[in-house]
Amino acid sequence: TLKPLLYGLAFDKLGYKPYNILLDMPVTILTSTNESYRPKNYDLEYWGSLTARESLACSRNIPAVTLAKKIGFENFYSYLKSIGFDHIQEPPEHYGPGIALGTARASLIILARLYAGIANKGVMLPIYFGKDYKGNAIEIGKKFKIMSEKSSFQITHILADRNARRRTFGPRNFLDFPFEVAAKTGTSKDYRDAWTIGFTNQYVVGAWVGNFSSKPMNQISGGWGAGRIFHQVMRLLAERSKPKFTYPKYLIIQKRCRKTGLLPNKTCSIYNELVDSRNHSEKKCKANHGHTNDTSTEDTIKITSPIHGETYILDHSLPLAHQEIPLKILYSARKDKIYSYQINSGQRKIISESIDGSLKLLPGTYNIKIFRMNELVEAIEFHVK
């Protein structure tokens, strides 16, 4: 449920656009405490290249953590503290890269305020509960700008895009309405919490489902458990008025290629994107999607394990033969490109497909290099002790 904030920051601070491509592929992040963090998606699968729109609408974890890394985990931590996460008392390294996925925790009232802020052109307001016996207003929180107006509209448009989220939620789900609703679900580890939060142009509704004892539920997800409640309440509130979102004139609907985010050609599967007419990419997709399943014209070649600077510790109580170091190289390239990899000064080996293997190594320092023909394109160093 924090992902809309993360994407809003990426739009504002890093210049990302909703049609920019993010990678949903295995990634390993070295934390400040020299531990390896490897995020997983809810379905334990990888979808490859996705637009930022589809990544957020389908709630993919790996692109979110990657964005948080680019923003800076400490920067995201400070941002959460500044907008009302007063319960965060531990230092940033306590929460780690998982802060993008909710390790810092949240309450329903905080999340409701945040989503009201997205609905209110990026400005979060105090919640008014009434007056005390002296006639003084009882309020929670302060006024705070959580994202730019443009980003708030683009995030709203993504969260209200029923077509973009169908790949995760299916053709019929509790986020679909006969009127426009921007909504997001969340499911915490071990199904201890299920969330659905969203808004129309008038109402914000937040639903939480769980056990007050924090006992795990029987695989009740946000979209199913909390989603049912959210759906019923939202229909009671808004069905008669049939609400619809409106956007500033400088934001226009544009057809784009769903696989590359670029302006489409005749072979592209298209979708509707909300773009800034004053500042958007005019590049046209060159891929022939009618004859290939490639999601991009770019090569993908990356070492995802080991990661640079990682240290593996051998256990002397176990046989060395049973202590293997995972070797993972993602690979997707055109046939006319020849890639190879080399460990230390050993023989180069041609890469013809993604590698998911292992290495048996003695203590020492090792490096892995990736070459395109004779050009070095990536190099990492790791240690075995």
C-alpha cells in the first residue's frame, strides 16, 4: 500500500514517467549491514520488462524495491518520517530495503490520510474528528505535500486503470466498479494483514482485515478479504452519483505500446497513458510484436548472483562439496550478439541462455566478467571466507 508513494517520488525526484520501462527480474541488494536481500513477488514469478504503470497497478515487488534503491532507502525512510510515520523509531538499517514493501509498518488511519493526499492533488490534510468539551477541534496530523499535483493525477489514473491490473487480479475482482475508483491492495507477510484502500473524487475508504492477536489468517489476501468490504462500502457511498475523475488540460490520453511504453506501431498491443503534453517522449516502438515475444529491442545481460562486494562464509562443520555459491546470469539478446563470461582468469564461456547454476569455490577473492565480443560490459567482485 506504500507503493503509490514510492512511484510518486520516482516521478518527482527521478524524472520517471508512467510509460518508462522497469525490470521485474531477480535482483540481489547488498544491505548496509553486508547482508543479501532478494525480494520476491507475490506470485513468486518474474514478468520481465514492464511499464511503470503496469508495475504499480499489478503491485510487483521487485520493481518497487529497485525504485526505492534508486531513490535511496534512507531517503524513503526520512520521507515516511516527515509525513506522519512517527512510530518509526529504529534507524533505517533496521528496516532495510524491505521498507519499500512495508517493513516499517503502518496504521489504517495513516494510510487513509496518505490516499486522501493523493486524491487531494498531492496535499495531505489533517483529519477532523469533531470538538472536545471546550469546543476545540480534535484533529490528527498536519498538512503536508506528499507529491506534486501532476504525479498525484498520474498515480490516480494508474490506480483507477482496471485493464492494467487484470494480469494480477483477473477479469472480475473487487476493485472493479461501474464508476471510477482508484484503489490499491496490500497483503502482509504470512497473511497477518489484508488491506484495500482507495478513493473516488469525493470519498476515501480504507479496509483492514486481520486478527487483533496478529495470528496469521488462512491465506486471506488484501484483494479478497479487505477488498470485499471496500467494494460494498464504496458502492453504498458512490453508486448513485457515478463519480468520475477529471484531469488538468495539460495531461492528455495517448496510445502507447504496452511492451515498450513507446508510441505504437502497427504490431503493438496498445494501452491508454496519461502523459504531460508539455513533456513526453515521441520515440516510436521499432519492435515487431507480430513475430516476436521480445518486450524490448534492447539486450538484457546481467549478473544477479553473486552481487558485487558480497561475502560468502564457508561452514567448516559441513563438507565443502555441499557448500555451493549460486551463479545467476540473466540473458536475453539478439542472435547477432555474442556474449561470454569469465571467472578470474579462467576460460571464457559463451552465454546462449540465462544461467542458473552454482559454483564450488575455496576461500579467496573472485571476479566475474561479462563480455560482448571483446568488450567488457559488466564486472563484479565477491569473496569467499
